[in-house]
Amino acid sequence: MAFYFVSTFANAQTPTKQRPYGYRGLKIITSLRLPFPDFQRMNFLQQNTKYLTIFALALLMALTRSDHFGSAITLPDASLAVFYLAGIFTGGVLSFVVLLTEAALLDYIAITHWQVSDYCISPAYVFLIPTYAIMLLAGKWSAKYTSLNSRDLSRQLMYLLVAGSIAFLISNGSFYLLSGKFPELSVVEYMQRVAKYYPAYISSTLIYSLAILLFSKLVFALYQEKYKTA
């Protein structure tokens, strides 16, 4: 997974008339002695980095979407982090459509085959589209902060926190308004009830996102330094 993320990260925000950042990234990765049987297979991975990145993110979501907050045997849901990272590493409509389709398919399978409760399925379900779109856009906007320093990391953290908070409001607000499950609760009462879930909601997203970002930035920085001194 690190190969996919580092290669994509290296190509983010490459200037149109210059090619030092992304070009160096590709040169660095090309020079690595990775455990592939031959150069052609390695070259195939480089040429299809975008699709392999989408696959890696889709796999992360598939492994974690069964439980929102995690348990003793399951990991917390990484869906928000997946869309945020997709915005950084791919930033396109294709990744959004693929991951959104996967999310809906996973929910359908969980409800119809794994006896998961359908309590959250309501007319508000469609508002997962803007919820995840906010995360992807935040990732796309923060992709320009590529350096491994406190300034760039803090800016990406700011985008992530703001987008995650907006996503929380959209998903929970739409559920209150459209699900029909809270006719006796006022808006204030409802928000007081769901507010206790916010820390777990945002913390898992932060952990997944920052762990992958830090790892990708660190690996890229190490290999960039190796390339400079080669």
C-alpha cells in the first residue's frame, strides 16, 4: 500500500512547465530495488498507480465498514478517511464513484446477508453522497501541502477536522430530518444525544488519515533524500 500512496503523492501538484517534484518521485521509485520478478511488472505498477491506489483504499473500507466505532473484534469504520485520502492521492470523479458504489454495496450485503440492522437506512441515506463528497474535496484541496513539516501537516489536519465536522452534521442532521425516527425530539435534544458520538466519529478518521499520510510523507522524504545523494 505504501508504494501506491507514495507514487501518487509524488505526482501531486506538479507544475505544468517544470517537473521536479513528480518527476523526481517517479525517478526515485524507478531506482528502487523492489521485490518484483522483472522491470516490466514494476513498470506496470507505476503506470497504474491511480487504480491501485483506489483498490487499496477500497480494500481498507471493505475491511472496516462493518462497525462504525469498532469493537473487540472489528476495526472502526475508515470510510471518511478513505474518501479524504482518495481526494489527496487521486482527486478525481472516478475514485469517488467507485468508492461510493462500494459503500452502498457493502451496506446492502451487510443488511441482506450478515443480519446487520437496517436502522440507519432511510431517505436520509442519500445524504451520504454530500457527506463523502465533502471529505474527498477536503483531501483534494489539502493535497498541495506535500512537505513533511509541521506547517503542512497542520493545514491538512485543519482541512480534515473541518470536513469531518461538516460530514458529521450532514449525516446526523439529515437523519434527524428525514428518517422519521425522532418525532418527539427537538433539534437541540437530538444534537445533545448525538454529540457524544462525535469524538469517536472524528478520532478514528484522524487516526487512519494521519497514519497513512505520515507514513507516505516519511517514505517519500527518505527516498527523495536517497536520490539526491545518489
